[in-house]
Amino acid sequence: MWCSDQRVRLAGLVFCLLVFAFGSTHASAQEIADNGADELASYKLEQISVTAQKKEENLQDVPESISVISAQDLEDAHVSDTTELYQVVPNFFSASTGNRAFSSSLFKMRGMGNLYEGDSAVSIYIDDMPVLDSHFFSFPLDNVERIEVLRGPQGSLYGMNTEAGVINIVTKQPGNDLAGTAGVEYGSYDRYKSNISASGPLVKDQLFAGISLLAEAASGDFDNKFSGNDLNGWRTFMGGANLRWIASERMEIRFGVTADHNDDGQWLWAVKDRNAYNSIWKTGLDKYDVSIDDEGFARNQSDKESLRVKYSTPWGAITSITSRMARTDDVGGDLDCTSLDYMSFTQAQETQQYSQEVRVNSPDDETKFSWVAGLFFAKKDSDYEQIFDFGKDYFMSYDQITNATYEDETYAVFGQSTYRLIGGKLGLTAGLRYEHDTRYIQRKRVYSLGGMTMALNNSLLGRMASQYSGEYALDTSFDSLLPRFALDYRVNPALMIYFSAALGYKAGGFSSISNDPDKSSYDPEYAWTYEVGIKSTLLQERMMLNLSCFYTKVDDYQDRIVVDNIVTMKNAAKATIYGGEAEVRYKPLSGLDLIASLGLLHAEYDDYRDMSSGVAVSFDGNAIALTPDMQYHLAAQYRFESGLYFRADVTGVGELYFTRENADRLSQGAYEIVKAKVGYETELMDLYVFVDNLLDEYYFTQLNNISGYMVPGVHEAGFVGAPRIFGVIGKIRF
């Protein structure tokens, strides 16, 4: 539950914001009256276009709960990575590892998301290109035009793994205007970032090109007491280019390519109970300290290519999107959180994905009956090797080696249409998607003792660890129908109410962790969501207020549970989730923006019986792991005519549990992240000073029970958020 102190603080912040807003309303009304109607234009909010329904629409006309973050919004809020989007999006939570090179970041939307294996309930699309592997989810937000966060099931148009929602990233496209920017940022812990982008015409009105480059580095915010080194640093290099060709009045072709390389060092587990740790190991650990013998490594490189062809006709537009992604990962490091040669691991993984979508849309000027229909195909192949090294300080020194190959394919046909009645005021929407998914796994585990490799039951070690071994190849397939229905009514041009019902789906598959082939598979997860909402534009288009409430029932909830002393993926329970979102953007004065959002969430397990201990344990009514009961964001910024700029942000995250048991020792209390930014802006140059996490809040983003490792003084350890960061930013436009 949200603690009383946090309620008081939140109430105080909201009260101050309301007083400020009402005071500003009176002042702005008087100013408009004094200056006349021409002044009104500088007070209006800009209209926001989205492509959430695979066609361009005004945000306020789409009967869905959607947050839109523009490129300027990202820059103003100092949000530079996908894992930081939770700071500005209600009911979206990212449990970051702080490491892009080995991303086990968990994305949760409305209580559903991804685990360390299996598919995700949240999908990311980049320019209509699906990101099929959650290891791709963490990346810099460079050269982005806007981000659309679609909450609720998106199965009819986007298919599998969108039962919680979609993050739709739209990148900047080149045009006739020759433009460029260059920026540099420097902050605490030697954090450095530089980026440059340029775009313009190669052939006026026909062929355009753009390019962007990004480099980031940091020395690290953790100290290793054992070696004296700084840890948790990173180096990132990223580049992208795109071409846009207007081949004719009817045909437009876009090609984009990006590549990146990350070298982040090992992700670090911080020990929660430092007093217990220090009493045994005598290391004097502080908040951002570790004491480990294996400092590890984490490196990856990836590339993405996409080709988009659109051909327009009088009866509609045909669009083809072809894409490819590839990524290699190499990671290794300490697992026992001590300087002992006790437990460590290495993992290497290669992933490739291909996708093809062809769709047909109704003409853009069709207002009474609009529709979209299409075909979709995707293929993902992944190979990995994971080695757990039990060192000389363990009970028995040996390596556990697991190799696995995954092959996934998806085929789908989809369609959605909207029919408008009563002079366009009433809209009826229906959509349906048929999807066929296939899954294949080939898996083997062996042990190495003193350089000698032994398979299952060929040695004493094999017999002792028989429950940890196995070799098999399995395949399966799933068929799903994913409907969506929506009803919207436009009371007037500034007010719409809507209701929707949709079925979401997260694919089933196989767990490489399980050793018994009969226990390695798990079925799809399904969720029906019912939503009502209001979208409104108020006060002469100076305020946007959007509200939504939802209710979700989840069947065959996928969770990582213990089977034969092994943690593996299974369908464990049902779940009930309900809550709501509110988003406000208000422009009371020219140059002044007030921004607020609130997400409330109740997510609990139903019919959950755990038999891992041999005795049935019920988790009915427990909160779903990694689901904060409240999130809010408040921001105020002022751009003065003189060029001065001020902004302050507060992001609040409610109490959450990291495991299904809801144990206090594996929980995180409510916390707030405060940001501040001041600067000076001109037509050609901007200069800012900023501070992130002003109050130096210390909080865990993920927390694990590692008492089973039997390391004295080490019971819970996990990833923590970044400490307070001071920095400066410079930017020029040319």
C-alpha cells in the first residue's frame, strides 16, 4: 500500500499544482483579454498526431489510453533511454538493470510484462518494425520524433505479446529542410554524451537523407572494495542513417539502418542488508559499494534494417514493411557478491529476427467508414551458451554448461474497421486477428570437472546432479483469435467518451532451464481488458485532460516457479487487475507548461497454488510482483521570452514487491525521483545545468532472494537506481 507519508507528500504536491494552475488561469485570462484574440494562439496546445491504429489520427480522436512523448518532451524531461520512460508515463514501470549490454530489464504495463525468459506482454515497435526479443528493449532514445505508449491489449492490430500494450517509437524522417544539431553532455561519475544529426534533400522534393551519431561513456557509480576499481560504467556507440524517396505522386519508399555497440562491464548486484554483510565480511560496504573478485564484462553489438514502401491509390494505400534485426551478447561476472571464488557465470547469445507486414488502408479522406487489413510474418532464431562456474571456494569445483537453440515463427492475418454514425459523432470499431505461432527448442546440459566433460548419469557428479541435467528437442504451436471492440461518442469537438473490450495474448513456449522435457513447456497467457475513458480539450485549447479506467482478467498467468528444485516458466495462476490513468497538460501562460499524470493500479493473483515445497501454499490475493500501486509525475517548466528556461520534475513510485510471496524483505517502499533543470535558449544554441535524483534517493529496481547460494551474510541482492547526478548540457542547431 502507498504509505501515509507519501500520501501526504503527494497531496501537498497536487494542492500546490492546483493552486498554481488556478492562479495562472486567472492571470492568463486577464492577459488574453488585454492583448486580444491574436494572443490566444501562443497559449494553445499543439495538436498531436499518432499512428497507433496504423493510420495517422489526432490523439484526442483515438478511443484508447495513449501517452505521447515528443522529442522536445524527452529533451525537457531529460529522459534518454527506454528504461527511463516510467518517469513520464503512468502505469508503466521498468525494472532496469542499469546495463544495456546485458539487458534483463523488465518492462511492466498495467501489471503485465516480461520475465527473465519467455515473451513479453509489452512490445516495442520502431517505425512499424517489431522488436521481438526483450533483450533489445533497452536502448538510447536518439533521433526520435515521438513515442506513443499504447496501454491495454493491442492484439487485433499488433498481435502476440501486446496484451499489456505497445511502445511505438517514431524516428525523425528527412525532408526538404536542411537541418542539423550537435550536443554534448557531461555529468557526475565522468558521464559523457555527445550526439550529432543532420538531414536534408539530396534531390529537392524527391530524395532525402538523414544521419545520426551518438557516443556515451561513464566511469561508474559503484566502488569495488576488493580491487579499488570503479564499476558500473559503460561505453555506447550508436549510428543511424535513413533515406526517403518520393518515387512518384503515389509511391514513397523509406530505408533505415542503425547499428550500436555497448561495453558496459558487469551488471552489479547490491546487497540489501549491508549490516549483516559487513558484520561477517568486514568490508565496510556503503550504499554504492560491492566487494567482488570477478568484475566481469558485458558487451553486445546489434544492427537493425527496415524498408517501408507505401503506394497510394484512389481506393486506399498499400504499405509494406520489411525488417531485420541481429544482436550478439557476451556477458560474465560474479554471482555470490563476495571476494570468494564461489559462483560466477558467463553467457553468449546470438539472436536474429526477420519480419514482413503488408497492409491496406482506406483512403485518408474517408471519414465515415475507415478500415485496415493486412498480413504479417515474423521469424526469430536464437542460440546461447550459459556457463555457471562453481569455483574453488564452493563445496565442489565444477562448471554447469547449458546450450540451447530457439526457433520461433509467427503468421497472422488481421483487420479493423470503424463506422461513424449520427453525423460522425458515434463511432463503432471492430477488429480481429488470427495468429499462428510455432516454437522450437533444442537444449543440452553437461558438466565439466577438472577439464573432463560429463553428460547426465555418466559420472558421480552427473548422478548427484541428475535433476539439473537434460537433453531434448521439442516443438509446439498455438492458434489464437484476438478480437477488439470499441464504442466512442464525440459529445462535441473538444470532448469524447469511449468504451472498449479487447483480448490480449502472450505466446507460450519452452524454458531452457527445465531439465525434464515434460515440464519445460508452458501455454499462452490470455487477458480480456475492459476500458472506459474520457478525452477532452478545455480552456480554449490550453488544457488537455484524459482519463481512463480499466478492468483486466488474466488466464494462464505465466510465472517463474519452482519445479523439481528448478526455477522455470509455467502457467501458474489467474489474475485480476484494475486501475486507471489521468494525464493533464496545461498552458496557463505563454511559455509556461504544467504537466501531471497519475496511475493507480491494483494487481493480484487468483487461484495460485504453489506445490514446490511439497505442501500447497496459496498466493491468492497477493500483489503481482513488480507492480507499484501508484505512479505519478508532476512537472512545471517556463520558457521566458528572454531565453531563460526553468523546469522541475517529481516522479513518484508506490510500494512494490519483487516476488509472488510478497515478503517484506523482498519489497521496495515508495520513493520519489526529483529533477531540476535551468538553462538559456537561443535560436541557434542551448545551454543547461541539471540535477537528476536531487534528493539522492536510494532504491532497488530489482531484488532477488539468493539465500539458496548459501553465502554467509548474503540473502537479498539486486539492482539499484542511479544516484544523484549533476551535469551540464550544450546544444547547437545548424
